[in-house]
Amino acid sequence: MNHDKVDVLIVGSGASGAAVAWSLAETKMRILCLEQGDWMKPTDFPSNGRDWEARRYTDFEISPNRRGRDTDYPVNDDASPMKVANFNGVGGGTIIYTAHWPRLHPSDFKVKSLDGVADDWPIDYWTLEKFYAENDRMMGVSGLAGDPGVPPRDPPMPPIPLGRTGTHYGKAMNRLGWHWWPSDTTIATTEYEGRAPCINLGHCTPGCAQGAKASTDITYWPLAIRSGVELRPRARVREITTDAEGMAAGAVYYDAEGREHFQPAEVVILACNGVGTPRLLLNSASGKFPNGLANSSGMVGRNLMMHPWPMVSGYVEETLDGGRAPITNMWSKEFYETDRSRGFVRGYTLQFNRGTGPVTQAVGAMAAGQLPWGRDHHRVYREMLDHRVGIGIACDDLPEAHNRVTLDPVLKDSNGIPAPKIDYTIGDNTRRMMEHGIARAEEILAAAGARRIFCSRTALNYPGHLLGTARMGTDPERSVVNEWGRSHDVRNLFIVDGSVFVTGGGVNPTSTIQAVALYIADQMKQRLATLFD
């Protein structure tokens, strides 16, 4: 295996790593990406078989602790009511995400100025707008232009059909007079760049065998590799080393057989998500960087944001779509912007879900005590299956320094690398927001004619939104990277994943993660003459 020095070394092949690799490829620099997971085969995805629901809780479980593939690392999240979700493989979390595609709002970048909390980003929405649009084209977004609840955008494909479930929700929202709109997704509704349209194979999270769901292994990576980027799977990075001048020198990593290698590089880019990146920086401590690499501010690992996500569900008399078709196809921004009369600042997105498959419905209803044994078992189950409605409340999660990622003193992965430890509590502002959102969701379901309405406040909190642990900013004492992703401490080290978020907004973050990665790549290209100084 060739370990000659490369110009750019990227760690992580998920949403951000793929986008930055593709963007930088046009420079013709020698670019190498190390990925601890492997290429995924669409023929191996659960949606190919009848056991797809069971496999959502085994080898395609979203929690690495329960999934336990040999490419995974354990996470100690015992001290958090919310649990970590991720995926280690080419494409990263885009393999298992729901493909819901909202953007941050302009106000999310100016929370300090507008609401007197948290901090403002050093960039704004309009700085990212062209990169949002570029990313929409690359990933292939389906949606409907004209939504009054968000800034203008022009999805290249029509939206996912509302179906029976979406139509039912829409009528309820109209009765209440509240905003709703078909949501943007990265699920193809027409043939798009070699991808076939969605044929409703089922739940989208355990991989899309049809290739309708955009994951970076089928969007960005084929183009980046064709342009000369090298992707090296089964390469688990232990640490980023530095030279005598304090510059990043390269990465120490283990291959699939556990052999140790060193890969030198002129520039290092981290794209390991909001848990993996601080873990790697903290494990790269040295004499020059005793508290972890790029951590003179003490901010590495702090300000973890995870998006608390209550779910309110119920059952209606009408037969709906059930577990067929993409799980989410509608959103409401009615309560997104700050209204202090509600008792909290910032807000949330309401996301309207379809139902579940038959096994998930049975197991979930049993666990909730809603499905009895005995004479009424089958009758009640028939009233539930394909009759379920549910609303997720994507809450803005303000940064708090005590919410953090550290290294566990005992737990390690299979190569002996310390595992990340999560300490996280839900803040008072967020708790008030959650209760407000739960009450509104209950109103909507009641307007939809639902009964047996129930709420899960934390049991389903696995959104996999890992943000804020290496934040960007102009003050080196209060941030890890500058306004274009460059480490304040290590001039040839960049971070492009959700770690750099200053605030999290009340939306799924993948669209913004990739827009930020494309923006940072663009900034790097504009500064090529001085990038290696």
C-alpha cells in the first residue's frame, strides 16, 4: 500500500467528507480519504428482504452500541437521555438517514443578535445559499418551490406525493389554519443522474436498495473518484500527528487486520461528525497540545447539540399509507421563529410521519402497553396497523458548555482507541419548547380525528444530529476553527462536519452540513497559494 505524502488527507467519507473531496478534486491535488467503514452493497440492504424490520434492530440499527459491527466504535452515552446514532461506512450517516432535507433559517445564524442567547455564526445564510443550491443539485432534492415558511429554493424534482397520510394531515392543518408544506427530501421522485425513482420499498433508514435515496456513496463519491480522489476504506484513524512546528503531519490509522500505518499529508481535513471529530482531536494530545489537538480554547468536545425530538402519535379510523413510502413528506414552520409569549426562545419544526411496518407496530404498541394479549389482541392490532399518525418535534437545541464529548477512561474500540463519552442534559429552554410542541402536536392529531394519543419524550431520541463540538468563530478563545473552517491553532488542519455548527436550529442538519463543507472547500480553493504556508 502506498503511503507517499498526499496534498490533502480527509478523515471520514460521509456527508461532509464526500462533499469536500468532490469540490477539491478540481484542483488536481492528490487527495486521499480514510474511512473506517467499508463500501456498502445495495444488495445487502434490508429492504431487499422480508426481514427488513428485524434488521433495523440488528446490523442496520442506528445505534452503534446495539449494531456492533466490527467497523463501529462504542459510545458511552449512559449520562445522556439522548443516545448517539451514526453509521460507519462509505457514505456515513447518509446510509441510514431519513433523507429529510430542510435548511437552517436565516435567523438561526443570528441567534445572539436576535434573541440574546448562544452566539452568532461568523457567516450567514446568504453566504451559504449558493452552496445549498449546489448541494441540492448534487444530492438530488425533491420538493415544491414557493413555501412561505422558508427562504426561496428550487428543488430539481417534484415532491414526494402526499398520499393518504399526508392528505389527512393537510386537512387537519387547514382546519387549524397553521402553516404546512410538502417537505424537501433527497429521495428521487423521477429518474435523476442515474438514480431510479422511489418505488416505496419501505422505511428509508436501513439503506435504499433502489438507490432512490441520496447517500454520498452514490452521489458525490463516484464523481470524486473519477476525478482522481482516492478513497481508502477500513482505515480507522487513531490520531492526527504534528511536526516540530505544530503543523498537522498526517494520520496514524489501523487497517482491517489491525496493522498500524502512518499516512503523511500537507493538509488534514476532519469530517468525522460531532462525536468522532472531538474524539479524534482529544486523542491526538501531545506535548505541544496537552489538552488535545486544536484545543487551546478548551472548546473541543463542548457545546454538544443533539436535537431533542419528542414524538406524538395516535390512531385514526381511516386506512392510511402505513409503512409504505418514505417516512416523512410534510413539515410545518408555524412555530419555528421566536415568540417570547410562548415562554422560550427559538422554536421547532413539526415533521409529519407515515406509519410503520407490521412488526414495528406490534413491538412498539406492546412496549407502550397499548396492545393487549388475549381476546382483543387481533382486533386492537387491526385498528392500529396502517392507521397510525405521528408528528416529530425537531427542537432547537441551544449550545451549553457542559454538554460535551470526552474520552472514556475505560471503554475502548477493537483497536484500543478510547471511546467517546457523552455528558448531555436537556436545557430548560428546550424542555419548555418540547412541551409546547407536544401540546401543538396533540392539537393537530385531535383535529385529524386521532385517538389513543400518546407521547414519547426521550425514548425515541436517536436523531443522530451531532453538532457544535468544534465550533467556528472569529475569537480563538471561544471557538476551534475560524470562519472558513481552519483551526485557530493548527494552520493546516480543517474541520468540515457538524462539529463546526454554532447553533443547531430546529431542523435536520445534513443539508447545512454539506453546504458548509462546500463553502469551506471553496474558501480553501480561493486561498490555494497560501494554503500550505
